[in-house]
Amino acid sequence: MTTPWLVADVGGTNARFGLITEAGGQPEAVAVLTGKDHAGLPEAVAAYLAEHAGGVRPGAACIAIAGPIDGDRYRLTNAGWSGSVRDLGIPHVELLNDFEALAASLPHLTGGDLVSLGGPEPSHGVKAVLGPGTGMGVAGLVPAAEGWVPVPGEGGHVTVPVLDERDHEIVRALHADGLRHVVAEHLLSGPGLARIHRGLALVNGVDAPPLTPADIVARLDDSLCAETVEVFCGMLGSFAGNVALTLGARGGVYLGGGVLPRIVDRVRASDFRRRFEASPALGDYLSAIATTLIVAPQPALTGAAAWLRQRLTTSPMEYA
């Protein structure tokens, strides 16, 4: 398939784009567009190609979407974009869930792309990837004869992982404050940091002004903000342990998303790893699983490029 290829990672807040100019190459001309500035995906793609890619016409594309996909159709979970990739006018388009693309990137991440959060070194075997951003994404990666197969899911919408009394008190306070059904991504996401901050203020009986997620992680000298991040990391550890057990992810659990790279030291010093292993029956099983933070700048674009290269050499599907 004629290069260049377009790769994209489209989230609820931002859409990231890049070009692959040769098979096996890394994304170039990477640009981040704000979703609200564009009416939909076709308009964002057109803007990227015109303003950042010299007006090229890609021969193929791989688009990673933060939401469910069905054949050529997509719908963003936390934004209003939906439609068909047929509308992009590109001869061949592969469509992935964004964490499916992130999973596909794992075999291609090395060295400074990764930071250990505890446990042994990652090993060959089923892997899991999850991460808080605008929402909470979850996917798996399974070894197969042809390489690796990413497995998408919607694990961010499972029930919130509460373990101790403080967790329960926060959820009860948010229930009373109007959030009737609390799922994992309601708390384990960027907006979730603000909800935990609100819940802790209610539990502690303090009058705290609303803060953005960026404000919270920037004010860790404030006791309520520090406690918010502590609770966040603990719940995230429980959630990651649940994902590891569900997928049998003995090859490692990887964490991505836009929130955690900003607070690496806090995550490493937090209760994350203890709660990851806190299974009464399978603590030894979990203690043998690596937990690793992805700090590469645009890993889903790398995964989208790897998936597109693999698909173009096997059984491509034409959408245009």
C-alpha cells in the first residue's frame, strides 16, 4: 500500500496524528488537535493533513478511537464524534479501540519508554494495559503464531474497586451528592481525580473549592490534594489487580493514559503495588506479575502503525 500512512489516536479531549513515511518507520509530523475545535473526525483529519502534513493524501490509515467500534463505525465514549471511517476518503482504513492500539505498542516499547512500578521484569505471555485519561481504557495482548493479537474491552465501566472504609465513605458521599452509579472510570480518570477530591471534602467535612485534575496534581503540598492522589493510586492498584486476574496477565500489567506520567514518583511511593497484590487467595500469583508505567510520548501511534503494517501484509479490508 502506497505510503505515507496516517495514524491517529483519538480521545475524548485530544486527537493525535502522525505520518508513517516508510514501512517499519516511526510516526513523523506528530500533532495534537483539540477535539472541540472540530466538528468531527473527517474535519480533524482534513485539518491535520492540510496544516501539519503538507496536504498529502495517505494511501492507508489506522485510527485508534476512545470508544466502541463496530466494523467501519465508531463512537467516542466521552465526546460527540461518531460515524464511519468510509467518510475519510482514504483507500484503506483500519479502525481500533485506542487501548487496543496501546496494547499493540507494547512489544515495541523499550528502555526510557517504561518505568517499573514494582514486581519482576515483564515476561512473555498475556499482557494487560490500562490507563486513566478522559476515561479509563483497558485492553489485553495475547501471544499468537503470527505475533501478538490485541484484545479490546470496556473494563473502565466495571464497578468501582473499593477496598477499605475510606473508599466506601467516598463512594457513599458521591452517591449522596448525586452520582448514583459509580463505575471505575468515574474515579480512575482525569475527571475522577476531581470527583475523589470532592468526595474527600464531603467525608472530611471541609469546604474545598472545585479543582481541575491539573490543579490537584500541581498542589500536592495541600493535604486534601495529596490525600486525593493517595486514594486515586490505591484504587488504581486494586483495579489493576482485578484486570490482571481477569486476563491472566502473567506477562505484565502496563499503565498508560495522560494522568500517570505527571505523577510518576507519587505512584511509585503510593499504596498502588500493595493493593495490586492484595488478593486473599491469589496474592502470590499477583506478586509475580510486573507492573510498568508507559511514559513514551505517543505510544498509541506506535501501536497503530504496527497494527497497520501487520494488517497490510495479511488480509486487508477496503472501506473506501
